Amino acid sequence: MNAPIRRDSASNSDSSVRLRLRTRGWPLYNSNGYRSLEKGFELDEAITFTFVRSPLRIECKDIVDQQDFTRLHCPYVQDLLNQLENSIFEEVHFFSRYMEEMKSANFFKRCLPFSCTVFKFTEKQYHAFRSMSMMVADVPKPIPIRKNKSKFNKVKPIVDFRSVKVQGGKGGDGCISLRRLCKNPLGGPDGGDGGNGGHVTFKATSNKTSLEHISSVLKAEDGEKGINRDCHGKNAEHLVVEVPIGTMFKSTVGEILADLNEDGAVFIAARGGAGGKGNHYFATDVNQAPEIAEYGAAGEELSYTIEIRTIAHVGLIGLPNAGKSTFLRAISRARPKVAPYPFTTLQPHVGVVKYDDLQQVTVADIPGLVAGAHRNRGLGISFLRHIERCLCLLYVVDTSLPEPWQQLEVLRYELGQYDKNLLEKPSGVLANKMDLVQSKENLNELELYVNNINLPLFPVSAQEGVGILPILHYVRKLYDVSCMKEESDEKGE
Ligand SMILES: Nc1nc2c(ncn2[C@@H]2O[C@H](COP(=O)(O)OP(=O)(O)OP(=O)(O)O)[C@@H](O)[C@H]2O)c(=O)[nH]1
Ligand SMILES: [Mg+2]
């Protein structure tokens, strides 16, 4: 038997994991080492292999017969996560000869935000594992935020709803003019036509993300008047207002009139009036010098409500004070206000999480909901409307409060009462404030409830920035799933 890998006297820290990671091309996680993972777990020759697995699954039974293993399901190990900071994974497999001791050391009670399978293996199998390495697929990793947050005092919430009045430009008036030249005193009518008024148009563009730049009254320019010598007035330029892709225009009665769902799509919201004809237009055989001309027509005047269909890919929902804003600050450069009183956030804030495949996922901090929100308690309806416009949802629960599952129950009840489809959106649960002592006691009962409703649970401390990486990985998964769903919906149409 080969000598087991021994603890390095220099690296006697509890959380040491030897992990060789080849980053170019397909990363190869070849981790063979040992570690003592929890204080008190100090066994000689303790050999623990840690295999990190990314979404491309390679069944372990390909390597060693699975029947030989003892399987345990444990929810969380924070220490390991800290060590593997820059890796993204779905499952961690621990291979140890000393499973019983690890169990008794309470090691598996530590939180891991993904399912974790533990295998016990024999002395003989140990050799097979020693030389084993696992091929895993490259998964997009979130790029850590390096740039400091802006020092600019004003924090901008996202504006996703606007009521606007739009008015097309008035057409220019036609001109009444009779040509009089010294050698031709009855030169006939030469009044030019007025120019057309401009339209008010909205154009979808990827450069915009909110409606904050849209004022409540939008008026296009008027056409110029016609003048003598048959000079026509100039047509006014159209007013083009850029809006984010996915902007919907509704009439005052709530009917959807337009949905700009692709880059460059245009909606003419109010047409400009046509220019009036000058008097030359009215000359006839019997009336060679008409002294009449047209006024320019007035432009259309209409009112719309404008809404963004999707304000963010992921929405953070929770009761007031659950820590939604703190979490958004932890994962992005957004700076929503954080304070220990309810309803600190009254308008949604959006942060951007960037991944190393250049994909950006937006996360919205939605104002807190309270029981009765679907009956507009605590401005609930307007907050629920924001939730409608997120592709997937993350429920944020304050785990330090007694019976934290009740928070989840209230949130899901309110969502269901407002719109049943909201409950169908891909979701996850964040058990926040895990740094507090009470939270550790409450986590188990929350976990039971969350398992019953088939949602993944992520223990996290938004304030300390612990447990963030697995959530960002999950957020990316939710994003990919919802994009695929959208694509298939479009094809179905
Ligand atoms: N100990 C601890 N405190 C936290 C954590 N996350 C948030 N808090 C605190 O909880 C309080 C509320 O946090 P916010 O982020 O403002 O909560 P919110 O959900 O945005 O609240 P509203 O905007 O009012 O809906 C603040 O005092 C935070 O410091 C955490 O992980 N641990
Ligand atoms: Mg807030």
C-alpha cells in the first residue's frame, strides 16, 4: 500500500485543501490531499479527497463501484467554500476512510449550499482515487467586483413605469401670396405649403435600462409655415425617444397597444399634423388668384402608460428588513440604502452581476412586501407589479427571526393571490443573516419547509459576504434556464 498523504507540518490549518486546478481549456480539478475539516477532528492519516464537480456530471460509479459507498446527504460546509473561492461547482464529493469520525466531529452540519454526497472508501479503493482526476465542464464564473462603488451621493432607483402624454407636432400653415413683379403685376398665387409636424416615436434600444429619462409630456416639433415664391415650409424632425427593449405601451384603459421586444423596433405614439396647402394649390380656371390657404393640422394628442416588461433577470423578494438591499450591495456595485428599519427601499434598485463569459445578469432589489400586499397594504400592488417583471425570483428570509418559514409562507401566499403564475417562476430561497446565533437554530426548520416546496436553500450572510458564490452560480443557472424558456416560447409562437 502506498503511504497515505500525511499532514504537512507547515500547513496545519484546519481548512487546508490541496487543489490543483488547471484553468486553461477544460479545467481539470485534480484534488488529492487530505484535510482535517473541523476543529477537534484530528486523526492521524486522515485522508480525505475532495472532488469538486461542475454541472457536467460524471457518475462516480464509472470510477468505483457505488455500492461500496456510504452515502450521506449534508447541506453545507462553509470552510471548504472559502478555500475554493474561485471555483464554481454544484456538488462536492468527499471521500474519506474516516467517515464515522467525520460524522461525529459534526463536520457535515456545517452548511454547504449544494447537495453533498459523502463516500466511504476502503484502503484498496484509495489507490484508485489517488491517481484519479476528474474532467469537468467550464462553467461561467462571476467576475469579482474590483472597481470601487461610486462616491456620487445620489442613488438612482430604476424607473420601470411612467404615464406620459404625447403630442405630435402641428403642421405648418399654408401661405397666401400673389406674385407681383414689375413686369408681371398679376403673376398668380405663389404661397407655399406648410411643412408636416413631427411624430412622437419610441425606439427600443439595448443602451437604455430604465424609463427615468422620459418626461411626463412629450411634444414633437411643429412644421414650418409655407412662404411666398412657392417656398414650402420645412417638415419637422420626428421626436425619437429611446426606451429599453421589452417596453410595453398601454392605453389609459389598460389595453396593450405595442410591445417593443427587439432592438430597433419603433412605435409611433402620436402622429404629427400634415402641413396646410398654400394658395397656389387652390388656383383654378375660374379663380386665378385664390386668397385661401389651409391651416396645418394639429398633431395627435394621446396618453399612454409605459412599462418595462422585464426590469431584471432576478428579483429579490422578502419582508421588510430581510436584508435584500444588503445582499444586492454584496453582489454588485449597486448602492441601495441599508438601514435597520422597515421600508428603507421604496423603489426597485438594479445591480449587475458580470460573468467571465461576458454575460451580464441583472438583479433587482424589490421593496419589502407585507401580509396583505395583494390588497395593496403597504403599497403592495405597486411592489408586486415589479416582481411580475422579473424572470426568476430569490426569496430572502431573515433566518434570525423565530419560525423563519412563516416569512416564506407569507411571501408565497401574497404572490399567489396577486398572480398564480408568479409561483411558477424559477426560484430559490436565501436564508440570510446566518452570522447570527439564532439563525443556526432556525435553519433546520426552514430547510424542512423549503424541501417540501422543492426549492433550493442557500444559507448566506449578506453582511459578512459569506455564501455568496454558490448563489451567483445558481443565479446564472436560473438566468440560463429562463433564457432557454423564452427562446422556446418564441419558437412556439
Ligand atoms: N447580522 C446581519 N445583519 C444583516 C444581514 N443582512 C442585513 N442585515 C441588517 O438588516 C437590516 C436591514 O437590512 P436591509 O438590507 O436594509 O433590508 P431590506 O430587506 O432591504 O429592507 P427594506 O428595504 O426595508 O425592505 C440592516 O440593519 C442590515 O445591516 C446579515 O447577513 N447579517
Ligand atoms: Mg432595502
